[in-house]
Amino acid sequence: MTGSKRIYALDTNVLLHDPTSLFRFEEHDIFIPMTVLEELDEKKKGASEVSRNGRQVSRFLNELIERGNGHGISNGLELISPEGVNLKRGRGVGRLYFQQRTTNGHGKADNLILSAVIELRDQNPDRAVVLVTKDINLRIKAKIYGIDAEDYQNDRALDDFTLLYTGSTELPEDFWDRHPEVQSWNERGRTFYKLDRREDEDWYANQCLFLPGDNSVELRVLHVDDSKATLVLLDDHSHANHSVWGIAARNREQNFALNVLMDPDVDFVTLLGTAGTGKTLLALAAGLAQVMDQQRYREIIMTRATVSVGEDIGFLPGTEEEKMTPWMGALTDNLEVLANPEEGGSWGRQATNDLLASRIKIRSLNFMRGRTFLSRYLIIDEAQNLTPKQMKTLITRAGPGTKIVCLGNVEQIDTPYLTETTSGLTYAVDRFKHWEHSAHITLRRGERSRLADFASEAL
């Protein structure tokens, strides 16, 4: 291996996390230690996402070898991405190299990978050799031995989480003065505005805008192009006479959320916020109102990533729904709030609970492949624990007339190797913000209790 291009040695966890990582290093070369191939072989059996990714990596490698007709492996295989792999190509194409001889010893896999990378560095003193791994401890070991080590960053939706689209923007006090020529009209009981968009007004469709103060107003962007923007005055769900299934908005962001959740023209909604901001309650209230009263959807389907916070409690008996019930404590808690009739006593509450439960189905993520949901209201809870690939698998299940609502708190990511910038929820928010049938709201204020609010700040 000669030249000024860098050589990236890939750890197993990078390939298992993103099988297309082989083709994401532009013109630079890739090196795969023999230990990585052995670990891929161990991971290939099973129906989990990791196993599927392991098999996909093996298929990619086999395709590259076959494309080279079995020749030139020692000279490197050209890293041309296969058909169907959507990649942003850079300046050129690198080459793939394998470890030609196994490292002596039967020690820990990480140490064998380190030995292979050290040998590679010694063989190529004129080139920068970088170990790419998602294992923090392996990166520490590598740096002790003087090897450059990096985290895999090509799967990041954005470089800094603070840059993530929030879904709402405060307007300047002189907003109406800046737009003296505003067309306004009423249609079906709603007020619309059409105005010339200024250069500093970088708006997206379904973004919520608010003007605080005495002349407060809340608007939503319906359509935006290079020069014009169409806005609509938001419904005020903070009053009891305009509540959704008995739930009234307690703050501005909750009102934004209820508006987009109740809009049939918005097919995909993401709600981001810390614990206690009302994500699940708002999503369920809007779902019940549209399933039971408006009959816009047939039923509510609720699912979540089953990642344990503490020790695993082992296998659970029963049907799919019964196995998922322990994970759905949030659903049970919120139904107690939503199914609380003023009359009828305990019998009335039980009857209401049974009625609502019959229209809410609990499903496991493990059995979503191949399914299509028609006219359903799908709630994905704890979506911050999903990878971008899992998020894609779920969203592509939507058939005609289905609405998908993703809820999550990126501060509570429990999945290994996922961060705020690589979470499937962050990925979905960033990729869908340009689409006119999607909306995102970041909920900021907790509404549980003064005890919960103080605990979130003090602990």
C-alpha cells in the first residue's frame, strides 16, 4: 500500500452498526483485520438487527471479491458501492485490504485487532493509519500505543445536537411592520395569511411561529417557497371548551403539538422532550379523539423499543400483547387520565377502560418487518433508542391513511453505540423537516408536578 491516502482500520462494531460504512470513506483505503472477519462470522446467526447487519457485511465483502474475480486481493479491491446503496460520493474511490496473516496468540479480540493495526502502521510508515471503532475503551488502548483512533461519525444526522431543528420559532416584535403587504382571508372558520418571505426567515412547512407579548399570536407555516409563505392561525387548545379528549394544552409547545397531531394533512409527527412534558398523553388524546370521535383512523397501534433500564427480567410468558404489557407502563398511566368519566363510578371507569383498550393495540418492534398498516394511528414510544435503519423500517410500514407519531427523549438513550447525534429519532427529525406533510415539536416545560420539576433540575 503506497500513496498519501489514509488507511482506516474498521472494528467489528462499526460494520455491525452500519454495513455501508465500507463505502463511506471516499477516496481513502479500508483495512479489515482477520479478527473482525471471525467476529462477523460469530454474529451472523439469529434474527436480531445485529445479525442481519453482520450477514449484509459478509454479502458486501463477497460481492467485492467476486467483482475482482478472485484476483488482486493482496493489491486491494476497488470499493465501488453496490446497486441500491444510496451514498454521497466524494472525490474518488478507495481500496479494501484484508490482513494477510493472522496475528500470533489467542488473546482478547480487541488486543488482536490492535496488534494487526500496529503491524499495518509499521508496514506503512509513510501513511496515516487510523483505527475506527465505537468502543471507547479500545480507542483509549489505541492511543496508549500511539495509534490514531476515532469514533465512526459518518452516521451522524448532524455535527452538533444543539443545531437540531426545534419546530418552532419566536417572531420579532416588529414582524407585522416588516410585512406591510399581507393578504389575509377566512376559510372554513380558519384565518390564513400570505406574505413575502424575507431572506432571514428560514422557515419549513408546518413550522410553528409565535409572537409573544400583549399582541401574542401563534401561527403555523402551511406552504413556503423562495419568495412567498402561507401561514394559518393556530387553534387554541388551552381552553377547556376546545380541549382534545378532555386534555387542554398547558403551555405554548403543547398547543403546537395538539395542532399538528389533529391535522389530517400531517402524516408524520415527531415530539421531542424530557420526561413529564406530556408527549405520550398528547399523542394518545389526539389519537383517541380521531379514532373514537372523528373515526379518521381504525385504531391506535402503540409500540416501543424494549431496552431495559436495569437488570433484564428474562423471558415473559403469554401472547405478543401480553409480553409487551410490562413495557407499556406509560400507556397504562396515561389511560387512567384519559379514561376518567365524571359519572358512573368505578363501573363507568372500568367500562371506559375496556372500550379504549379495545381500540388500542400493543405491538412489538420485532414483528414489524413485512407488515403494512392501513388507516392506523401508530405511536412509536421511546424512539430515541432506535437506529436510523430501524426507524426507516418502521416508517415504511405506513399504508394509505396512516399517521405515525414518534416520541422520545434523547437524554435517555439506552441503546449501545447510539448518541444524541446518531439516534434514529434525531435522524428522522433532520431528514423530514423539509417535507410538507411532516411536523416536529420540541416540548420544553415539564407538567408533572413541582416535585418532578425540582428533581429534574436538582438531581
